[in-house]
Amino acid sequence: MSSQYEMSPSAQVQEEFKAVALVTKTAPSRTDQNDTSNGPESDDPVPHLHAKTFLAVFAVCLIYIAQLISLVGAGAQGQTIASHFSSPTQSIWFSAPITILTVVLGPITSQAADYWGRKWFLVIPTFLGGGAGSLVVSRAPSMPVAILGFAIIGIGFSSQPLLHVVTSEVLPRRWRAWGQAADMASNTLGAAVGLYVGGALNRTGNPQGEGFRVYFLINMAAYIVAAGLCWWVYNPPKRILQQSLSTKEKLAKLDWGGYFFLAVGLALFSVGLSYSKNPFEWRDPHVWAIFAVGMLFVIALVLYETWMKKDGMFHHQLFTGNRNFSVALFCVFSEGVAFFAANTYFAFEISVLYESDALLVGVRFSLMMIIAAVFACLTGWYCAATRRVKWATFAAFGLFIAFFICMATTTRKTDTPTWGYTVLLGSALGTTLTTLVTVAQLSTPPELISVASGLIISIRSLGGTVGLAIYNALFHDVMKNLGSNVGKVVVPLGISPDDVEMFVTALEAQDHKTLEAIAGVAADIIVAGAIALQDTFVVAFRHVWIAGACFVALAAVVSLLLFDPKKEFNMHIDASVEKKEDLYSV
């Protein structure tokens, strides 16, 4: 095992940072445990950034926009697409492949980018994963092909950690929160575009509509443009590891054992949970057996990364310096749980209870995105000005708790208040990802920023994967009673018990022709059935929001363990795309 460290990234990349330190006079340092003092102002000279740097940031932000258009398509439009293929209970399998592949491929891409460079791990997955996957979804003739398309899109999400890496390492550390705010603003812009375009293409939510096909053709175009712009404007100098190691040595450095345990364990874990109550009970082998085997692989991953691979995707140096990185990991896991609850179920609830126009549903959700972009920028300014992250993070989780509590109290009659609830969600979302990625990156060695970012984004997606599986089980545990709940109302009014299943199916699909063809159906019966249907949905959504609140409440408490790494908010640039003489020339 000693040979494992003979040519580690830390040892070789430190030479790169020595050279930078000579130019900037003060080398970057890691904040000592619990050091919250202001300390003296940095001696680093102020760099003069040019268009080349800002174009690189813009290029990776454009990739983020394309990715969020996909994610919104999988979440907000997922129910409509699944219903189009007569599989409304399977909509989780649109978002799940994206989140699973982000978790699995993110650490691989992050590690490999240290050895082969960042650029092609941004360009190729974006073009071949996001672009090709969007094309497959747009032409899908069946549910399995649509799921395959989303899985291919998920390959494009493997570059997501690098988006956070590039926006951080090309800017001064003092501005790092601004870089993460740019990522978050791009995130929200992509989501808003997805909501407006998706809503405009299928305003009635008609399952027979073909609007989703045009939507994903537009998404494909966004991926192609983003990949092309990144190829053109992002041309960083070669990293020292790119030039000093052979291909065989680079491949040997990758954490193949960890990748295997993570991929198999996460896939089985997610499948097992998704089967729970949909359609199997916990005692069925489809649930407990698959879940148990997945957990065995997860345990094997923990053992392997702890004792056998100390410089893998869970590099031990990330956890031995100070507690901030570990705390940020837990908090970002909970933020992932919270975000995917909102992304999947908020628009769904609005469409079921309050709005039949998909565009107006999108307007409500996009309000949250606009608020998130505003708060991301405010948080970026606050962190850069004060060099603090702790209390902003705690306050953001408090806002998350308030949002989930408010959503858990919604009924058929709380249409207007839900407009205000989006403000709570947007302000929380815009703050947490900005502060957590910033503090995680500043609390790790500069040469491990890619590995650290890969782990952060993968853990966030893991939170989403676990959250979706839990939410899906809770939601369908209530929805399995939909037929009996509606039947109790409409049978006494004259509907035959044999026609209840057809009545419920037609009611869910808003199929008025089928409803009118059922014997004994009248307008008052349809209204009574619709109320019973909505009341069942209200209870199902409430269980989701309560579960989300539990996760973020715990994260709020844990976030108090963060400390502010003030000394790391300096003007040093970790990996500029510009020449040093251009940066520091007078």
C-alpha cells in the first residue's frame, strides 16, 4: 500500500502551487481547525482579470443551464410524459437515472480531470450525453426508450462537479462565493427556461400531447451550443499531472474499486426503495432483498475507502484538516433531499390542486427560481464582503424548514398562499448551495478541489436519489388508496362499484369522453369524485413535505458546527486560464 502515495496528486501538484506562490508572494493555506479570526489582510496582489476568464465562467454556466432544462423536464414534466406512455406511476425513473449517474460518474470525472485536464470532460459528456440523450427522449416511442434517453442525459451530468471547480479556480478565492453564485444563477435560469418552455408547449397537461418532444429538441440544441462554446473559449494551460504521468499511470491512479462498489450499491439501493409501495410491500423480496444487497455494497465501499484506498474519491486529506468539509457534506446531502422534493412534487401539487394550465404552473415554480438567483447573488456578495458562511447557511436551512411546514399545511383551498411559499424555497435554495460549495472548497487543499467538488455534488445527488426513493414510497403508500377513497364517495351517488376503477382512471387523465360514457355519471358525481381525488393527493403530498422537513431540520442543527474560514478568502487564484504576466502586470 505504500506505493499508493509515491506519485499522489498532492505531492506533484504542490510544485505547481509553489510557482504560483512565488508570483503572488503568499501561498494559499488551509484554515486551521476552528480558526475564525480575521487575521491580517492578504499580501496577495490584486489580479487584473480579462475577458478570457469571464468567458470561461460563462461557458460552464451555459452548460449548467442546459442541464437544468433536462432536470426540470424530468421532474416538472415527468408526470405528463409518463402518462403519455400510460405509465403514470413510473415517472420517478426519469429523474432517478440522472441523479444516480451524477453520483456515480461525478467522482470519476473529477478524479480523471486532474490527470487529463478539465476541458474534454466538460465538452464530450455535454455533447454526447446531454445532446444525444435529449434527442432520444424527443423521439421515444415507448416508456423504456424514454427512460433510456434520460439515462444517456445522466451521462452528461457527470461534468457537473467540474462546473463548480472551474468557476472557483479561475477566480480569486475572495470571489469564490461569486463564482458559486454564478453557478446557482445559471441553475435557476435553466430551470426557469425549462418551466416556461415546457408549460407553453403543453399548457393543458394533456397526456396525449407531443409538446415534450419539441421541449427536448430545444434542450438538445442548448447542449450543443454549450459544448461548442466551452470548446472554443475554455483553453486552460496543461496541468502538471497531464504531462508528468503516462496513460497507464493515470488509469492506475483512478479509484476503480470505489467506483464499482458505489455504482452497484447505489443502483440496488435506489431500485429497492423505489419498489417499496410501488407496487410491492416491504416484506416482498423485490424490496428487502434488493435493498439489503445494495446496503452490503455500500458497507463494502465504506470499508474499502477507509482502509484500502486512502487517496481515492474519498481522499483522506479532505477529512483530516478541519471539520468544515465533513459538515458541508452532510448539509449538502440534506439540501439535495430538499431540492429534489421541491423539483419533483411542488409543480406536481400545483397542477393537481390549483392550476390546469401548465404555463401558469411553471410561472409559480419559476418565481422560486428568480428568488433563488437573487439570493445567490446576495449571498455571494455577503460572503465576499464579510468572509462568513456559517450563519447564512443556518438561516437558509431555517427557511427550508418554514417552506416544508407551510407546504405540509396546504389543502384544496390554500391556492393563494402557495405563491408566497415559493419565496421561502427560493431564498433557501439560492443561499445553501452557494455557501456550502464555497466553504467546502476553501476548507480543502487546492490540489484536491476537483475531488472535493466531485464529492460535494455527488453527495448532493445522492441526497436527491435517497430522497426521491423515500418520497416515492410515502407518496404511493397513500395513493394506493385512491380507488377506495373515490369509491366511497361516488358509489353511494349511483356509480356501479365495477365502474369505479374506470371512473378514477378517466378522472386522473381528465378524459371527459370516458367519464360521460360511464353509466350513472352526472356533473355532481364528477365534482364529488374530483374532490375525493384531490383530498387523497393532499395527504400524499403532506407526507412528502413532512419527510423533507425532518432532513433539513437536522441539517440546520449540524450547520452550526461550521466555522468561517476567513483567512482563505484572499486574492490568490488557484488555476488561472490567463498568463501570470497578464494577471499581475501594472
